[in-house]
Amino acid sequence: MTQSLAPAARPTAGPGRARRILRAVAVVACVPYVALKAAWVAGSHVGIPEGSSLLDDRLTMAVINGLSILLDSAVIVLALVLTRPWGLRVPAWLLAFPVWVATGLLAPLMAGFPAQLVVRAFGGGGALSAGREAFLDEWVFAVVYTGFIAQGLALGGLFVLYARDRWGHLWRGRVWDLPVGAVGPAHRALAVAAAVLALLPLTLHALWACGVTAGLGEGRAADRGGEFYVLEALYVVFLLAAVTGAVLLAFRRGRALPVSVPLSLVWVGSGAVACWGGWLSLASLGGPADLSDRATPLMNLAYAGQMLVGLLVAAIGVYHFAERSAGTTRRAA
């Protein structure tokens, strides 16, 4: 990154009280999930009922659980980076990428789990809830997702504070203040490409959220319930957020809006659709033993499409920061 991405002058003393509290919350929130996964890797069946599909292939599950431990442990590392003086010297790309991934993976869980609880409270859990009890004990979901929500809130708060101190000058002003370079042909081409590619996954997720079964595997269609519809609706919301942010930024729409609005839509929306599209695509490669539960070609196409949309929209955000950074460097010179 360029010199302009270096942090502004800031006291080198330890983090303030708010940062210390958020860091402690992020670290403590990782403990239940990491402990549970470590127990499963060691061979424990705590939280896993008899007959669960998780017990069918123990080697694969050990590998997946080990990877999950590494991913969640990264939250602890990020919490330290975002609150220690040496964290200000970490290269921008080396910090931004894992935080973007964490945002993308956690944002749908943070929005989806409370919404699913509301749906279930009104008796809308349906077949998915009944099937899920044979997969894991119900308390596991409450413990794990509560921890994820706490991690997301704490890590998000820490990153906002960190980014404000280090890069706040790159998102000041309003959309109409953006330099000409920030709305050039490359940005517009990427935004149009993202909007076009989003049509297929957006349409499919919207149809599935409305109860249409076309393109779903037989097992997935049979397991639908209120929670399934919540997830599909969230995919629609994050796809719309990603494309809307890209269009606002690339075409300078909503010119009176603060630049932080389209940037936030780009950051959260692109992370959610890219990371979950990639994760679902990866998960479908192995596939369950029951053919009726495997992802169909149309489902895989939706996952791959939303992953590409997320990457294109993220590229627009990267270009934006690079150009504004270059402009700051020129003015400083």
C-alpha cells in the first residue's frame, strides 16, 4: 500500500476502555466454539446425538473441525491486531482481507439467527427444525450462534475504531465529492457486470424464499421450513446490498449520501455473498451420501454466481480506496 495508508498520528499508549472491553468480548466469545470443536476432534460426541450424519465420516469431520478452529482462532489474532500499537504497522491488505472474510461469514449469521428464532417462536420452524435436531443437539446452535453474534459485534466495533483512526480520510465527504477517477469506465464496467451476474442467483434465491422448489434437490425441498426461507431471503438482501453499493459508488448515484454509505454496502454485501457463495460451493463438492440431499447444478450455479458478484463488487471497493489514496498522496506532495 502507499504511504497515504499509514496511520495518522496517534498516542502509542494502550487501547482505551472501549477497545479493551470489545477485545475481551471477542476473545471470550471464541471459547465455547473452539472448545466444542476441539472436543469433537478429540473424539467426543458432546452435542451430537446418536444417528447424526456427523458421525458417518469421522476423518472428514476431524479435518473440517480443525479448519474451523483455525478460522475462529483468527478472530483472537484480529482482536489483538486491532487494539495493539504494532497493529497499526500491519500492511493494509494483510488486515483488510481477513476482516472482510470475517464480516462476510458473520453478517448473515448475525442477521439470520435472531430472525430464525422469531420465526420458530411463531411456529414457523417447520421441517428444517425437526430435521436439525437429529443433526446436532439444539443447545449447540444456541451456544455457537450466540458466540458468533458476540464475535461479530465486538470485532466489527474494533475494526470501525481502527479504520477510523488509520483510514478515515479515505471515506470522508459525500458521493458528489468523489474525484473523476473514482467513477471511471473500469468501475462502471465492474458494476454492470456484477449487476448482470447477480440476476440469476438473485432470481433463484428470491423464488426459493417464496416457496418455489424449482432447482432444489429433493432432500432440500423436503426439509424446507421457516428457517430455510429466512436464509434465502437474506441471500437476496445481501445481493441487493452489494449491487446497490457498487452502482452508487461507480455511477455516483445518491450524490448527497455520505461516501461511507455505499462503501458499507459494498463491504458487507460483497463479503456476505462472496464468502457464503464460496463456502457453499466448496461444501457441495463432497456432498452428502444421500443423492437427494446433494446440491443440484442450478444450486451450484447460484452459489458460484453470487461468489463472482461478491468478488467483482469487492474489486470496486479496492479500486476506490486505491484511487483516493493516490489522490491524497498527490495532494500531500
